[in-house]
Amino acid sequence: MSFVPTRVPAPPRRPGTVAVAVGDVSHRGRAVDLRGTGVSPEELVAAVHTASTPGATVRRPELPVDCERAGLVHAHVSRS
């Protein structure tokens, strides 16, 4: 499966995928490769935790992430 970042508005995220907006580029898929975007692993982990935590609110997130609620796998593979 390949992934191509786009600059056009993307359709809603499908279940089992993640969407990350870096500047005006939307990265979407079951996994996203953000190497070369300037996003640090720590910044991404914090954004995913915020996005996947029910009831969490962030005013203007630095790194907008759309993902499912965190589950057991998140705790196993997360860098935090």
C-alpha cells in the first residue's frame, strides 16, 4: 500500500486510519511517514494522545491529528 500526501481537502478519515495535517499537506493512511516534515516523534506522540483521548480538548493544536480512541495497541507501540 502506498501513500501520497495531497494538498486538496481529503474525505473523512476511514476507520483504522490516521490523518495528520502538516502545514497545508494532509497525510492519511493506516500508517503515515512524517520523516522530512520537521515533526518530532515527541510532538507526534503528544498530538496522537490528545486526539485519541475521549473528552480532551485542545484550542488550536500545533499538529492536527484525527485518529481513533487509544486502545491496547497504542500503549504497546507508543514511544511514550
